[in-house]
Amino acid sequence: MNKEDYYKIYPPVLPLLERFPDLIDLVKPIEAILEENGIEVGPIDFPSIMGLCVKKGTRSFIGYKEGVASHIKEEILLHELTHLVLHKENTLCLIGDIVSKLEVEAWKVTAVILIPKKYKFESTKDEDFYIENYLTSEEGAARSPMLINIRNSMSL
């Protein structure tokens, strides 16, 4: 896909793809893309926080909940990167606050980049939607049920 294809699905994705072109078709791991662009990445140990980002001047840090599955970590990193690129400094957004416009926007951008096309996903665990559960596409890409539901609610 190219930038225009992503833009057609959800226009706010464009600033991320312009600043981080390696996110197009994910030519390398998200963590590597962040670190190559000077964004510090590391685990955090807060019981109820899955991810956070901090930006101070030219320095940026993205934290993810220690011990999460690799596909969840990827979703958290991209979600927090969206906040860094699209939202003002010193804005507090907590994953889990899905009613916030900023949170919804960040999750939609994440869904479009990680699931650029609609796939048929099948549950690989129980049908409940706890964060530890995930769905897998025919291509073997694991994604959280929440992200798949967001992506499936969007146009192609």
C-alpha cells in the first residue's frame, strides 16, 4: 500500500506515515522504527496503565506495560506514537479511556496501520475480550479483539 491508500481509510494517519515512512507496510519492527528516530522505548510497571508517552522538547519516551504479549506491545507503541505526533504536549491520555476523542483517534490510526486491509480473523482463545486474548489472521498476524473491532467498523 502507499500513503494515499492509508489516507483513504482514515486521513489522520497521514502525519505519522509522512514522519515515519517505515510504518507503511511495516518494513521493520515498530520498536526499531521508534528507536532509529530517537524515541526512547521501555517497559513501565504501573498496575493499571498499559502505555504512556512523554514528550519534553525534542526528547520523547514511550512506555509499555511490562510482560505484555508482543502483538499487544506493538499496538501500544503505535498508539502512543500517534499521541506524540498528533496531540499536543502535556496532554494526558490513558489507554482504557476509550471515550476520549484523542484515544479513539489514536486507536483508529493504530488499527489502520496494523490492519491496513480487512482480514478474516478467527479466535485462537476463548471468546472473551480480555487483553491477554488475541485473534489471528490467515497470515498469522495476531491482533487484539479491540483493534480488530475498531478496524472492522471503518471503511476499506
